[in-house]
Amino acid sequence: MKFAKSLLTASLFMAPAINAHASVSSETAASLGSSLTFVGAEKAGNADGSIPAYSGGLTTAPAGFKTGDTMRPDPFAGEKPLLVINGKNVDQYQGMLTATTVALARRYPSFRIDVYPTHRTAALPQAVLNNSRRNATAAKSLNGGRAIDNAMPGVPFPIPQSGVEAMWNFLLRYQGVSITSKYDSWSVDAAGVPSLAVTGEAFISFPMYENMTKPISNTDTYYQMKLSYTGPARRAGESIMLKNAVNPLQQPGRGWQYLPGQRRVKLISVLAYDTPNPGTARALELYNWTLVGKQEMIVPYNTYKLTYVQDPKSLTTPNHLAPDYVRWEKHRVWVVEGNLKPGAKHIYQKRRFYLDEDSWAALASDQYNASGQLYRGSFAFLSQSYDKLVPDATPFMTYDLALGTYNINGVVGPHGGIKYIEPLSTAQWSPESMAGANIR
């Protein structure tokens, strides 16, 4: 599922200056609700009509869905592709594709991009929308964007003025309040052989959204995750728990790990800091972030067929995911680029994120190594949970272009889909709860 690490190293806590940056003027913010949605997306469609106007998103379940179901039918199952892109014609469309997508099309003749009609399905609760509009003139970024202040639960900067503000929109976007799912993670080696990396049960919580009328305080946890591994046998019984606060200058991110062989819970300071999936952009302080701008891109979207696939092995063809399961659409995205600061250390010299204008989810990212070469690329698979007003991006994947391998995580279809639950108790989010739950 989603992994993270502390936002700041200890040396950064020494910075004494607050250096607050205010958001937009009331005149600028007046566009929210008129030409823009409350979260900052353009309401209008594009010039040629291939991106439709926003009409509130998908809030009605398709026929066949029963209230309470956690396996959500595809409302667009009967549609056919408008366009197919592959290695033969990819150069015509490379301006609308991520660098990773282009590289895969050029490298593998079997890779295919089926482009379907665009549906702007993202829909959010009204309280999230109202708070986001309020945040436009009230929320502030602190210490060069490493923290935020005076924000309500919602999108903190619906009209972003910088790359780091856009990244905070991504990190704090609404993804529900409390979610659980059992999932698989599959890896495919360079020979095309798939193997089950792990089966686990995930609990993910966004505590800042439990009270929509309470301003976010500096030490509030905005994201916490607990994973308990049930398979394969060599991993069964392991667990990990992570917590990230809104202002890491005052409350650094924390992580714990439980290993059955040691029978103890230990605090971990580094976990998957260099993990390349689109959900891990929490090394904000290591990069100079640039808001490149908004662009029309062909990206995975409304991927119900993939999200709720019953047979995960059918996804894992050699070299790339099975094209039949990936639905691509044209959407407007915010392009944000991070370049490693002088003296900072990270596996990626440059990172480029593609953030959906309607949900602020990171639909894709490209990662470059110290030599400036495209190294890895990631995709998240967004589908609207139409019964819960949640744009969900639980499945995500990473291609390692250097090794010719890939991994897909968050495969929930074989285990009953995505469940939205009441928040766990404080005791269930304590490190002590990990050992009691995983003794075998």
C-alpha cells in the first residue's frame, strides 16, 4: 500500500525562521465555484471536447451495485477504445504521455495504450469542497513549504502558486477517513515470471478528516497506516505502522516494525524513503519543487477493471501489465517537478509528478537517476468509489526500466475489494498493538 518516511532529518529541525507564505487574494479565490471547482479544477472542457466539462463527478452507482458492496462494478464496461497507441505511433502522442509510457511503448511491441472516452468522475463530500474554498485565502506554507498552517481539512491550496503547494494538495487530498483492505503485491522479473511478494491486510486512516469543523493543528496526524502480512509463509506475522503529521517541523514522521522472530516492536527511522510509487512524495525538503503547469495528458483513469480484478495473475504479463486491464483517458493534470537540492542525498536526482486536477491524486510519476537517465516510472490506478464520494487510488505500480522488472501493489480484487470503516481506536494505533496482533 502507501509507504512513507519522516519528512525531515534532524538537521532541518534547527531552522529557526518561520518564513510563512500566504495564499491567494480574495479576488483570485473568487474563481472557485465559478470558472473553477472548489478544489481548483477547470470546470470547462477543453477546446476539442475530448475532455468534457465537469458536472459534479460520479455519484450514482451503476446497475448491479448493492448498497454495502465492496466490489464496485465498472460503470463504463461497455465502452470501446477511441484510440490505440503503441510503439508504431507513440511519437505522434509523446507530448501527452509520461516519459515512462513512451519508453515502454518504444521498448516492448506488446505494450499498448487503449484510450477511452474521458469521464471526470471524481466527486468529494461538500464539507471537503467548502473547506478547500476557505483554504484558498487562509492556508499558509511555512519554512519554504516544508509545513503548512491555518488550513481546514480539505485541499490546502486549491489555486497553487508553487510546486510545493501542489505537492501538499496531493498529500492532504481527501481519500476517505478510514479504509481497510486485504491485498496482494506481485513482482515480475526480467524473464517475465510473476511471484507473490506479499499478501497483507492494510488499515489506512486520515485522522484530520474525522472532524471537518476543526482546523488542522501543527501536530495533527494526517496519515497513518498499519500493514499486517499474512503471506507468503516467510513474511507471515510481520507488520509495519507509519504516522505522518501535518507539520513535521514540530512532529516528525514515525514508523514501527514488528518481526515475529524478534518478538518485539522497534522504532524505525527510515522506511522506503526512496520507494518510487506515486504515493510517496514525502521527501519534500530534499527537492526544489517547480510548478511546471497544467497539461492535457493521457493517463490511467477509471480503472475499475484493474482495481477489482479477480485473478491477479492475469494482470502480470511479461515486461508490463496486461494492456486489456488498463483504461487510459485524457485528463488535465498539474505537472510538478522536483530537482534534488545541492548537497542532498536521494536515489532520484529528479522526479516529475502528474496530479489530477479533479482529485489531486498523483496519477503517474517519472524518476531520474544521478546521470539524468529515466530510471523508474510509476502509475496509480484511480477509480471513484461512487457510493462513498471517494476518489480511490489503492492499486499502484512501478516499472524499473534499468532492470526490466515491475511490481504492482494494492491488488484487492481477489480479497473482496475496498472497505470504508469507522476509525480504529487510539489503542489500535499504538505500537504495542502490533505485537499482540501478529504473534504466531
